[in-house]
Amino acid sequence: MEEEINSWIEESGGKYRLMRQAVHIILKSISIEESLNEMMVMKGGTLLGVKHGSDRYTKDIDFSTEKKLSEIDLDNFFNTFNDSMDVAEAELGYGIKCKVQSHKIQPNAQGTFPTVQINIAYCDRSNTSAMKRLESNQSPSVISIDFSFNEKTYDFDFLSLDGGDNDYNVKTYSLTDLMAEKYRSVLQQKVRERNREQDIYDINYLLGKYDFSRQDKYKILESLLKKSEGKELDDLLNVKGIRDAEIIERSSQRYGDLSSTVKSLPPFEDAYEHVASFYESLPWDIFK
């Protein structure tokens, strides 16, 4: 409900208020613009913070869509986004300007699973010099959106931004899809040759917060297997995959750095064992 995002904005004594109010504007703009709301599904660390109470600090917002990048006119998409952010700003009354400043396509527009990395500049409208930098696309204050294309979502949930009669929602990954996405990201470290220590923290956090039924475990594994299609993970999609030495090593390398982004960081060995044990408890025998 509305209280969730307001509590998140004021977390840590309002230390991150300006940035998080800008995030609220971005999410509100998606919820009120039908063309954005239909295709953008929220996932990732910010979702964990707003909806699930995680205190891990992040300035990124992650979304996915089942659409292919070739189906989207990016110029029109950005114009629509900017217009909707202006409307959302007026409705929320924060006095914060948000604007698409730049974007980059990773790895490239022809890729099977491309991601558009979008930088949204934001500033207090009363700050004249900051407004000038924003309007000239030189603002140092940006929120990064990672928008993944050609990604299936199998179980939706919703994040309510207002409550009351005029309820606006952003589509989000369900808890089971979020867990599946996080586990896939952990396994992909080896293929992508990059580290995802934050996913170990996030999964461990969710395992400590929620109880998962047998049906939940079935949904997680089913979603994980489907989300992994075409991602070169076949050798790891088994009960022993999470114990791969390289995956453990990559998960641990920068795990300690998370201490600057969370209030209390569990020891890596304890967190990873918790994450791995749950993975091993998924109903692998059903999906042989």
C-alpha cells in the first residue's frame, strides 16, 4: 500500500529522501501511463526495499518486459516517459523534476536478451543551477533503470502506490518469480563472468523473512527453469549447480563490500549455506 513506499522514502531518517521521492515519481509515472504499465514489470533490489522491507541501498530500478526491443520505438517511449513523469510530479507535489538523460543498449540492439540502461536525471526544481544541468543533460544526480527485453514473467504481483479509491499499481514479479530470477542471476555469474554478491544477500534476506510452502518451491523451480531457457545454464540446472566452485567464488569476492549498503551483513558462509540449502530443497526430482 501507499504506506510501504512512504516508509521506504523516510527510511534512515530521510537520508535518501530526494532520490527516493524521484523513484516514487518514476514508479507513479509508469502506473498512470497505460502504454508503460502494460509492458514494464518491476523486479530487483528496489522492489525488495519498497515491497519486502530490505534495507539494502540501491539507486537502480530493474524492469523486464516480454516484448522484443525491435517492437519498441525508443524515442517515442522516452517522450512518453518524460511526459508521464511531469504528470506524476504534479500529482505527488514533491517539486522534483525527472527527465530521461541518456540510454545505452547492452550488449547490443541485435542481442536475443538486450537490456536498455536508462539514466533518469532528477533535481529539486528550486535549485536553479541543478535545473540548468538537468535541462542540458549533464546532471550528476541520476537513477539508473535496467530494462530487460524478451524476458518472461510467469507470476505477477502488484505494488500499490496510492491506496484509496484511485489506486495506481505497478506490475511486479511475485515473490516466487523474484526468487527464481535471483537464483538464475547467481547461476549466470559463471557464464557472464561477473559477480552478483548482492543476490546472495537478497535471497538470504527473503528466506529469513518468508516461509515457502511446497507449492511455492514448485513455482520457484518451474520459473527458474523457464527463465533459464537460452541462457547457457543447462549444466548448472540441477540440484548440485549451486555448489559450483566458481559460482561460490564469484559470489564471495565482493560480498564484504555490501557492508556499506546494509545495516547488518551476515557472514558470507552462513548466507551462502542458507541460499544453497534452499536451492537443493527445490523439487528437482519432479523436473528430471
